[in-house]
Amino acid sequence: PRVQVHLADAFTWVRSAEAKYDLILIDLPSPKNLALARLFSAEFYQAVFSLLADDGFVAIQAGPYYAPPPSRDVSAITAGVLRAVHSVTPHAWSY
């Protein structure tokens, strides 16, 4: 009963939502066009973090955009997401 699933344009939705959430899960698509690229911006993550309850948590799936083996580095796209999130909060980790 505490779970809500929102199927909408994520960029538009986070900018207009008013509720507070304990957990926000984001499964990012590949940024194939300008509309999808907005989901990789600091503006998007600022809106996402504004929707969190005081002890809320955001989990972002930003892949499988990884560097090909044998490299273990995160991809440029994943690194870009992390940079955007870090511009909003220092409390972000990649794994």
C-alpha cells in the first residue's frame, strides 16, 4: 500500500510533483535524444532530491553503459550521471 508507480515523462513529473518519498528508483534509458538527455542533467536531479523525505534515498540505474572489458572504469554516460548528482548532493556513490 505504500508503493506508488508513476508512468509519466520523468523530467516533467519530478518538476510538478509535491509529495515526499522515502525511496525513488530511477531506471535511465540511453540518452538517444534531447528529451532523454534531460534525465542526465543537474536540473533533473535537483527536482528528484527535492521530492525526498528527510531520510529518503534515491537509487539510479544508469547502465549498462560501461567501458568494454578489460577496463573496469565506468562509462562516460555513467560518470556524467554521477557528476550531475554530485552537483546537487555530495552524498552519492557509484558501484
